[in-house]
Amino acid sequence: MPVCPSCGTRTDAPSKVFNVIVEPKEGEKGLTQRKVGMYQCPKCETKFPMIVSREKYLLIAEDQLKKIQSDVKDLKRTNTDLVQSIDGLKKNQEELHEAMKKKEKESEVKQLQVKLHALESQVSYLKKEKGELEEKVSKFR
């Protein structure tokens, strides 16, 4: 909030706002647009100006502006292409992940089938041995 230069009282809002364009000083580039507010002290009625805001503008040649705009369009197009590529890669990654899960399950099933076959052969061997042992035991009775 601006302060009156005479009495130090704070003022709320400007009574009027002007746009002023200031040419660059030596060594500066571009123009500066300032919004200057005219304030009036509610206590001592002193009128004083105060800068409300500043904006800097650079002046460039039309061909440079067109080149920059063309470059921006190209970059936007490239960005769109890259986003589409990333989306495609994400889909491929998901498909590969699902295929990998499927292969892991198939591999686990094959391992379990091999173990099942081994256990079945051991069970049949043990049944055969049991039968032979029962036969031998029955001879001794």
C-alpha cells in the first residue's frame, strides 16, 4: 500500500491509473510499460504518483518472430509425437509384463508337472516295494 510522502499516511486505491511507456536507457534492451497510479492522501490531501506495475517488452524483427513461432510449432508437433511414442511404449511394456507373467505361470506349471511325475514314479516304486515286503512277510507267517 502506498504511503503519502508528506505525512506518511497509507492510502488505499489510486484515483486514476495511467499507462506510460518508457524507452530503454543506455545498455538496456526493450521498452518498459509502467502503470502509474495517482493517489490522494486522505489526511493531508496531497496528490502523488506511484508505480503500480511494470512490464518489459523486447522488440524483435518480424523474421525472427516468425522463426521463433515456427520453432514453437515444430516443438509442439515433436512433443505430440513423443507423447504418442511414450503411450505406445507403455502399452508394449504392459503387454510384455502380462506375457512375462503368463510365461512364469507356464514355467511354474511345467516344474510342478515334473515334480508330480517324479512323485508319482516314487509312489509307484514305494507301492511295488510295499507289495514285495507284504509278500515276504506273508511267507514268514
